[in-house]
Amino acid sequence: MTAISRRQTALHGFGWGALAGLALVALMYLANSLLGLRPLPQLLNQPLLSLMPGFVFGFLIDTLQHAGKVVEELGLIVGMVVGLGLLGSAWALARLSWGSQYLALGFAGIGWLVVTAILLPLCGTGFLGLNDGPATPIIWAALFAVYSVVLQLGGDPGGTVGVDAGRRRFLGTVPLAVGAVSLGVLAFRLLPDWYQAIFNPPEASLRGPSPEITPVNNFYVVSKNFADPSIDAQGWTLSVGGMVSRPMRLSLSDLRALPGTTEYVTMECISNNVGGELMSTGSFTGVRLRDLLAMASPTPQGTWVAFKARDGYSESVQLSLVHAAPEILVAYDLDGAPLPTAHGFPARMVIPGHYGMKGPKWLDSIDLVNHESGGYWEQQGWDHNAIVKTTSRIDTPKDGDLIKLGSISLAGVAYAGTRGISKVEYSTDGGSTWNTAPFGAPLSPLTWVLWKADWTPDREGAYTLVVRATDGTGSLQDRGNAASYPSGASGYHTIQVNVSK
């Protein structure tokens, strides 16, 4: 056997292995919909993010925003197909030496072992993925059985010499049919969600000046997950324990029965770009964390409060901050209705004045500990304090707008967390001169303000509009441009408009 023949054989095997892998991936996503199997790309998301340097993730999220998660899932799918293609190459080369028709099943078994004995435990689902249920290894066995069948259809890796014309025609149509059906299944299963994430995220549907309260359907959504947890309220409990004298386990009805409070709060994602839309305001109802912890009676050793969520997310804050900030809530309602699943049903943390990364959704436990427990994003280098920076945004007009000469309405928002806003200014000449913009009173000390101004340009032409804000302590917004990693983006929101008659 010459080197060229071995190369051709390996390529033949890779092609059929990749085809079989594509079929496996398509069936894997079908099994997710029909049987609840968690697809491998979703499971690999967390270990992959934990290995990715924080500055790399920060660059990707700044550049891609919501598309980053789609690119990651697509990349993992391609990686699976390529990996299974390489397994097909190994099968083809092995068949040259041993020639057994059962080799495809044997190599499929190797793939099954790699997934169930290595990758699934690495993803936290236990040996053979049994933490996700006893059917998990069986479903994966069925998927790899289909892989072996498609692989075996590749026939003799050495070529088609001696193969009758009918079989040659059959082998020519199989790849097209299997590939088309597999791609069709994946497109049906994934493309609607991918399109929604990239082109129509909730916050992108708002047009014009921001309302004081963001409609729930437009409240920004950011999650580390490909698939968020779906929690049954009847079986859910919130554990409050650790270094406390009276540990508690509260059902949702128990939590709702406690004295509650409602607060207007603006929330912002730490990955929000300057002028970005990952910032919303809502009315949250829940129990003050300070009161909840008092019921559990913390011991003197407990100096930090650690949160854990159903999706594996973790966070912590100092107990002294909780005592000083009665606005920190264990929230169960948003705008008078139970939290939507995407916003953390049954309960989530709301920590005003801090970026959203500090407030875990799908909350499972609150523990008093004696050290900072290490938040999910902090472990990758993001700021563990995550205090929001003063920011301001121009909502109207939009960048690149062509505007008729005359009176032009400018509008936007400004936000500085619990520090409040004392002044908003806008410039129409790129920041050379500034004008004060009136703004309304905030809904609460925890929300943004809405600013408006009327501007009448004296001529046609191109204009550079800029906005900046001063917080309640008198500190001017940072004009230095910085990416979101590690402490949140900074800089002045700047747009270009063209004025004509």
C-alpha cells in the first residue's frame, strides 16, 4: 500500500466519518427535543468558558455581543463533526489491515466511550452521564449505533473496484440524502433560535426614546447558557445555610409569604458596550436579603454571602455590603408578575448599583461563609466588585440618520447605579462645546434618568453628537475608551448624523 493510497483511504474515511457525525449531531438535537438529552455542545460550554482566558472572552463578547454564543455553539458542532470525521479516518485505515465488517461498530464504541466516560464527566454530568438520568448512556449508544451504520455504508475504503453499478449509484446518493436530511434537521432545530439571538434579541425591538420602565418582553437577557434551566415551582426550594444558627429551606410559597418590598431598579450587563442596549429598568418584588439572613441568624464567623444557581453559576458579596444595602433583594416578581424563565424563575438576586453578573438567576442556595467564594466570571478575571460605571446614551437620533433641517429632538438615558445622576450634557460638535440637557426625576434612587433636548442646527452638513453625564457625587463620566473586560466599558457615546433641507 503506497502513501498516496493510504492518504486517499484516510480521506475517504474522513468524509464518511464526518457525514456520519453530521447525522449523529442532528439526531442528538432531536433527542434533546424529544427525550431531554442535553446536547454535547451545550454541556461543553461551561468547561470551555472556564478554560478561555477572560480577556479573550471579553474581546469576543465586545465584538460579537449576542452572536458570540451562536458562534461558540456552531464552532462546537463543527468540532464534533471534525472529530467524528477523524474517527472515520482511523476506521478506514484500520479496515485496510483487518478488513472486518464489524470495525465500524467497534470504532463507534470508541466514540461512545470518549463521550460518556470522558466528556460527560468533564461537563459535570457524572460517569456515563448518569447524573442526567439512567437513559443518557443508552441514548448516546443509539446515536453512535446510527453513526456506525452510516460509516459502514461507506463500503470498501480502498475504492469501488469490483462494486456493481447499482451499488455505486447507491453510494453516490447516500451522502447527499444523509447530508441534506441532517442539515435540514439542524436548520429546523437551531436556526430560529440563532436568528433570534443575533438579529432580534429582546432589547433590540425597542425604537425611539427609552420608556421609564422597560417592557418585560424587551428587558435585556444575557446568560452563559445555551439552554437555560426550566424549574418546576412545586419542587423548588431555596436553601439558606452555612455559618448560621437557624438554617432554612423555603418553598416558593414560603418565600412569597415573607414580608416583601417592591423596587424600581435599572440593571446593566457588564458586557454592555458604550451606547449599548444591555440595560433595562423594571419593578422587582421580593424579600430583602438583609431580612432573610437575619431570620437565619448568622454566626460571627460568617462574613461573606455566597449564592449558587441551578445552572452552576456562583457569586458572593460581603455581608457588610448586605447590611448597608437594604435594596438588595431575593426577587420573585418582575413588573408585578412571576419572573419569566429567562430572568431567573422562581427567584433571583437583584443587587442594585452592580452589574448584572453579581445577581444570579435560578437561585438555589444562599450560604454564609468566611471568605469570598469566587464568582463564575471573577474566576476568569472580571472585576469582583462589578460596580456600574457612569454611562449615558443617545437613543434618538440613531447613528447615520439623515435628518431634515429644523428643530431636532434629542433623547436618551443616563445611569450611575446608586450614585444617581446630577447632570447630563450633549455636544453637537464632537465634544468641543457642551450644552446641558434637561432630564426627569428617576423612578427611584436605583434607576436611570431620561434626558431630552431640542437642537436646531444652523446649517446643513455632517454633525458629531456626543453625550456625557455627571453622577450624584459630582464625578464626571470617564471619557477614556475602555472595553468591557474586566470592569465594564467606558467612554462617551458618539454618533454621526447628516442634516439636509
